[in-house]
Amino acid sequence: MDDRTTKAIISGNEAVAIGAYKGNAHFASGYPGTPSSEILDYFKQFKDVIAQWASNEKSGLEAALGASIAGTRSFATMKHVGLNVAADPLMTSAYTGVNAGLVVVTADDPGMHSSQNEQDNRYYAKFAKLPMLEPSNEYEAMAFMQYAFVLSEKFDLPSIMRLTTRISHSLGIVKYDTRRLDNEKIFKMKKDFQKYVMIPSNAIKKHKSLLKKIEELEIYSNESPINRIIKGRSSVGIITSGVSYNYAKELLPDAHFFKVGLTYPMPVEKIKNFVESVDRAVVIEELEPFMEEELKIAGVKVEGKKYFPTDGELNLDIVKNGLEKCGFLKKDKSKVIFEDFELPKRPPALCPGCPHRPVFDILHSLKPYVTGDIGCYTLGAIAPLSAMHTTVCMGASISMGIGASKVQDDEKIVSIIGDSTFFHTGIQPLVDAYMNNAKLTIIILDNRITAMTGGQPNPSSGFNLNNKKFEPVKIASLARTIGIKRVFEVDQYNYEETKRIIEREINIDELSVIVALRPCVLSPKKIKDEPLVVTDKCIGCKRCLRIACPAIDFVNNKAVIDADLCTGCNVCKSVCPVEGAIINV
Amino acid sequence: MCNGSKMDIKSILFAGVGGDGIITASNVAAMACMLAGFDVKKSEIHGMSQRGGSVSAFVRFGEKVYSPTDALGQVNYLFATEKIEALRANKYLNTASIGIINDRIVPIINQEIDTEYIDKKLESVKIRKIVKNFAEDALKLGNPKVINTIMMGVLSCYMPLEKEYFTEAINKIIPKRILTLNLDAFYEGILIGENTRNKNYSREVN
Ligand SMILES: Cc1ncc(C[n+]2csc(CCOP(=O)(O)OP(=O)(O)O)c2C)c(N)n1
């Protein structure tokens, strides 16, 4: 990267990283999660910055807060549910405030392209009383990020930058340079008992000062050009923010727009005047009626969710439909929409060679109750593997297993968790299982990478975001150090041995930990060995289809293996009941 | 009441399966549009595509583009690397749409695919379409990996921008070591495209 102005097609996530750099950020920490993961990958490419993965979002945000207090502009990145994990520091950092600017980037996932829920994180801004910025496109993602640091320092509060999947993962043309802002203010690290030590006597005062800051922010929000009016020629008004602006602007180019950039605190007075200047005003927002409620509480006459859904992602069709319902657009009856064909779905599947597969095939046969977790291995819940029975949030597998194993004896309980998830929020439950003598079999799928979100390194990988090597954290040693006696390591490609150990441990009434050590076949490097072949000894029993390998197809009553896809993991051969029907060549 | 005057925006919908190179192909097209002076928005939909799921991407271009995704019935060009995925895109098309479709079906785990049904449905899609086994053309060039570039060449024959913007985009995006191969593939695609365009045209005239 250099200082010249470039014109390029970039994503919202890349724009956030550029904006952070231009805004003089030097430190960034986060935990991966779609759609936020790429921000740190882009940010680390700049010179003189420190970018690192944390084990979870709480740790990531706290690291950024520490760096801010130490006098460096910093930010933390996470997906929407990550902010639940980081909610604890978020809430109280609103009391302490910052030193150098601090920005919390949260990427929501309306439509749940890759998430377990579609919570609307705008409520966190109101909950914590922190300013929240919402860009509508790539250029704004870059500009607002810079602005977020300025705002953070001006009000001595962390700013929250809210992205959504459609902002993070859309690309558009942006003209930019990668020059940092000049006149960087120097923030010295200070020992300030009243500001940074949130014991009640200090926190009581800090809460009062937070309430005052938010009042000032409200005034500021009404004056800031980040909340702007785009005049139109018609008599109707649209109040909108984020990606929704694009749909509305394209459908109703002549309407008056109030485009909210600072979603919290809302510029209520300014919007009130705007609403009075138009015949009718409608709020268009994705997910919850956040702005609509804020306005209605203040007595501003607007409509909104009456016409638009509260779930899912908006798009041109849904917004058009809502605008027709509310009478802002004439119903377009002429348009014929082509058929939405009945087609076989193409669900995601574990990759050919994925080391998670044999474990789920084994669990499928042994039939315990499996409390699961989130990662690629959640695909083990899907038929025909069908061997995971709960998935709630990251880290919930072991802890839910503890509860379930304590209160009943009918079901054998197995908790299954990936390595990144284990380091995220699985270690404490493991300690709890030990401390409370839970009779549980815990399987840790240690593929040495955070595969689900694109292969980010974790404590088990032995290298970090900057490719610096370190001695990987050994999960088996950790479990033994806790005091757990029954700790075993297995290689899942050795199917029989893995099955023997899992079966034995499920049937022993004690806490045991099985660490499955085969690495991911996709990252950090693609692994592919010689493919296997089906011979004419195949009896067409379909046992190999039960492992749901994308490399195996069934044609003319026989299995066939796609040589391009097969990685030679041998798992199909291990489960095949006929000697010599699947062979290595 | 306002009239939702549709601004003059055109769009391409890329549809395929994880690993098909949909992202790179859409990047090339988006870059070509930018080089030609259009405003461009691109949006990728790939929930868990790395695991073999469906992948799609919209590229929308025009004087000024706001929405990164398109509406039903509004897509001008379909670039599909697989037939089931092409059919999945059907609702976005209209009678004026043009489809460049690779004649190929990617199997789905544990599902039997009724290929006759797929072909019949594809037949019934009322757009101008070029359905071709582009793998054969790629093999002729000695590399199965250039299917998308050949298809891009075909697509370029139908798009309202000079072909040189595509070659410039390919130059910028495709790695040097496979650049010549891809440029050859692009020209091969143009030959196919010019051919089909003339044929389709004459049929329309009749
Ligand atoms: C609180 C929270 N943060 C992040 C995510 C996104 N996420 C889902 S699974 C996962 C990691 C999975 O990695 P690992 O446990 O190693 O399993 P693998 O995918 O490698 O099998 C992440 C980061 C999430 N769902 N929730």
C-alpha cells in the first residue's frame, strides 16, 4: 500500500480497515465471526499496526480498551453475537470512558446467512449508552470509521460501529488514499483512580457523568452532518439507515430522505422537523423497530413496521412491497415473475477428508445424547450423520452436558466442541465439569484451526494472525493440569481405535476428555492424498453414504468415488462392510 | 405518491457451487464495468460455500447504483456454472435476460438428481440462453480451469461495454503465471459468443 489515491472496488470490511488506518488506529484485536472476520486480515497488512486475534470477543475488546487507556487508538472486531460475550466490558467501559479513541465494530447478520440468531445490536448502543454509527456503503464504512475515533475522543466514550452482512460483504467503488491523519494528539497513559477503577464510589459518579454525556451526544446528533437530509421533489419522507437506505433510494429516488448515520442517540429533534416538512413519513429499517420506537416515544408521527418485516434481511423486493402497501409506490401489476422452481437444496457438508466426519459416524452408531457447539462440526447434526442434539451458542456444549448429565441417568451424555470454540468459552466449563464431578464424555475436535470462519489461527495452531510461530497450547496437557484423569488423544483417521476409545469412555461413569487431533484438510494448507477406488465387490449397501462425504456418489446401485474430490482419508473404507470393495490404488 | 422511476441499472447474476470460482469471475466483471466508467456494486452470497453449498453474486452497474443486490425479474445477464444453480436463479430473470450456462450438473450428497427434470425445466426457461459444455472448450485449450474465462468471453459479447475493459480487468485480477492462458480462453469465449449472438439474432429476425 502507498500514499497515492487509488480508485478500487473494495468491500465494506476492507473499507473499515482502511478507515481505521487513516483514522490513526494502531491496535486492533478481535475474534473471528461472519461477516466481520476479514477486517483484521485487511488491517494487519498496513505497516506500523498491531493486529491480533483474541480467544474470544471479551478478551479482544478488553485488549483494545487497555491499548486505548495506554494512549493508542484501538478497535475491536466481532460478529453480532460476539458482542454478547463482550457485553461485560462494553457496559462498564461506557463508565470509564477511554483515553485514545476506541471503536467497537460489530457486524450483524440479518437473514442469518451464517449465524445462530439475528439479534439487532443497535439495542446495545442504547443499553450501554454509547454512540453508534451505521454506514450505508463502502465509502461511508471508511469515513465513519475515522469519524468514530474522533467521536470517541470528543465524548470520552467508546464508539460502536455497526455493520451488517450486506455492508461487510458488498463491494463498491471507493477513491481513497492510505495516508494517516496528521496532527495526531498524544495521549499519555495515566493512573487515574477515579476514572479507571470502577468500585461503587467511583462508578456512581461515572454513571452520572455518562448520563450527562449522552445528553450532550443527543444535542450533537441533531447538529452532526452525519445525520443528513437528502431533499427530494415528492411530498413523502423516508427515515432510514444502513443498507436499507440503498433499497429505498433506488425505489423512491424522488422522496425526501432523512439518512441516519448516528443511530444512537437518534437526532430526534431534527427528524421531528423533517417529518413536519413532509406529508407522511415512513421509517425503513432492517430487523427491529429501533428508530421507529425512539421516534414514537418522542411523539414523532411516523409509521414503519406496519409495512415492513421485523425478521430477515431487507431487499429491493421486500422494500418495494412495503412501499406499495403504504401507498408510496403504485402497485406494479404488469410484472410477471418467473417461477421459483422446486429444486433440490444444496446444503453445506463436511469437506471430503474432514476429520470431524468419523467422529460423528461413530456417535451415530453409539447413540449417546450429544450436546454440541458451533463450528464446521455443527454439520454433524444434519442427516445422515444426525449425531448432535443441541447447538445454542459458542461454548455451550460442555456446560449443557454438565447439567444434563447431573439430572438424569437414562442417556449417556457426550459434549462435542471444536478447538477454537474450546479456547473461546470451553475451558471454564471443563473446569466446572471437573470441580463438580460431572460424568461426561467430552470430545474436543482439535483440527488446529478455526475452520468455520475461513481458517483463522487459534491457540492450538502454533502461529498467529501475523504468522509468528509459537508453541501450540496442548489441550490434553491442559485437561490433565486441571486434574482430569481420563484424558486421551486419538487420530480419527484410525477409525477403529477412535471408535474403541469413544465407546469405552461413554460407558465408563467418569469424566473423560478425548482430544481428536487430525488437522483440517482445508487450512492452513490443503491436504490431499491418493484417492480411493470402489471395486466391483461393492454390494450397494449404501453404508458409505451414511458418512455424507461429497466425494462419494451412488450410480447404478454402486458407490463411486470422485477422484478429484477424494482426499484419501480412508474413512469410507473403514466403514465399508465388504473387504476389498473400497481400495487404495 | 411518487413514481418509482427505475434508474438505468443493469445487472449480472453469477450462480454456481462452492469452488466454481464465482467470486473471481464476478470480480473480473465488476472491474470491467468500473474500467468502462460505470458505477458498480457487487454483493456475494456464500453462507457456507466452502462446504459445497450454493454461491451467488450480483454485479450491478450503471450511472449510479445504490442497492448491492437485485430484485426479482430484473437481472439482465445470468452467468451460471451449473444447471441446478441456473434454475435457482430463474426468479431473477425476465424474457429479455441472457443466460450463459455451463452444461453441467454437480451432484448433491445423498440425493438423486433427476437430470431429465433439470433439463426440461431449463428448456422451459424463457430467456435467450447459451447452454454449452464449456469444459470441452476448456480442454481444447488444454486446461479445465479456464471454463469461467471462456464463459466471460461469451458474456462480453452481449454486454454494453467494450471487450478491452474485460481484458484489462483480467490483466489486473488474474495471476501473471496463468494470464496468457486466460486471455486465450477469453478470446475463445468471444468466438463462441459472436457465433451464438448472430444465430440468436437471426432467429429473432425470422
Ligand atoms: C460468540 C460467537 N463468536 C463467533 C462466532 C462465529 N463462529 C462460529 S463457529 C466459530 C469457530 C469454530 O472453530 P472451531 O471450534 O475450531 O471449529 P471448526 O470450525 O474448526 O470445526 C466461530 C468463530 C459465533 N457463532 N459466536
